[in-house]
Amino acid sequence: MIVRRYRPDDALALAEVFHHAVHVTAARDYGPSQLDAWSSAPLPDRFADREADGRIVWVAEDAARVVGFIELEPNGHIDCFYCHPRGAGTALYDALEAGARGMEQLFVDASKTARPFFERRGFEVIEAQNVDRGGVTLMNFRMEKRQAPPAPRR
Ligand SMILES: CC(C)(COP(=O)(O)OP(=O)(O)OC[C@H]1O[C@@H](n2cnc3c(N)ncnc32)[C@H](O)[C@@H]1OP(=O)(O)O)[C@@H](O)C(=O)NCCC(=O)NCCS
């Protein structure tokens, strides 16, 4: 497996990973109407030109197939983080954390499914949140991790 930066021709693969990760892995924590509100279908347009707003997207590939991705916004917010099939999450997160060196803190709105993953990597729950998606409520958790300060310059 390799982790590399996003390319514009990843849009369809990212949309498919997103949709399947929601409907397979998150299905143990959310009901059918919540999963449909979260992802009704793979939507490649959503992932077109994905780094245009300054975010960095790392993509995991296994045998030339995209199996996951993670996104870091300029303010330290981890946005989309999805793997399908499972197995690439740790490598993706490690790439993000290395890329975020020098940022004071990382934060994420973690699904119930992803909460233990982030807890094991030093994030703390700040609050539970109810998010409205098209009239359907999904619960997630604002979580934060303070980063080591940058080494002083000599
Ligand atoms: C959260 C997510 C991105 C993590 O990716 P992943 O590929 O499962 O991550 P990893 O393979 O590194 O595994 C994470 C943990 O689950 C375990 N795991 C991996 N594959 C597994 C499987 N098939 N079944 C059960 N546990 C598994 C790993 O051992 C690991 O344990 P650790 O944290 O103690 O090391 C992924 O599970 C996912 O897409 N979830 C659904 C969508 C979602 O909720 N996204 C987050 C939005 S904030």
C-alpha cells in the first residue's frame, strides 16, 4: 500500500470510497436513514479539484486501487476521512500528522465510528454534536489534539 497526494483524476474513486465506507463500516453505529442522509450515492463532483481551497488530501492506494483518503484544512481541521475496505486509516493519519507539523492543534468532527480511532491517537472529546443533514440528525464528536510546539530556532 502507498500513500500519496491527491490528483484531480481521483474524484470518482474518492466518491466511491466515501459512499461505501459510510454504508459498510459506519452501518454499525448509524441507522439506514442516517446513512442515506450522510451519503445518498457516490458524488464525484464533490471531490473534483479537492485541494483548490487550500486543503491537503492524502490518498491510499493498494494494488493501484484507491482504498482511502484523509483531508487536512489549513486551520488544522481534519475533514473527510474514509477507508474502504478498511486497513489504510493508520497510514493515512500518520501522513496527515507528519504534514501538520508546526500546527498548534488538530481537530475533527468524528463520527461515532471514528471516535475510538482518534482517542487512541491522543484526541480528546470536547463535545457531542447533533448535525442536521437534510432533516435527519446525526451525532458526532468535536475532538481536539494539541500538537508539540515547533522546535525553537537556533
Ligand atoms: C475511521 C476509518 C477512516 C479508519 O480507517 P481504517 O482503515 O479502519 O483504519 P485502520 O485500518 O488503521 O484501523 C483502525 C483500527 O481498526 C482496526 N481495524 C482495521 N480493520 C478492521 C476490520 N476490518 N474490522 C475491525 N477492526 C478493524 C485496526 O486494528 C485499528 O485498530 P487500532 O486503532 O487499535 O490500531 C474507517 O473505519 C472508516 O472509513 N469509517 C467509516 C467512515 C467514518 O466514520 N469516517 C470518519 C468520519 S470522521
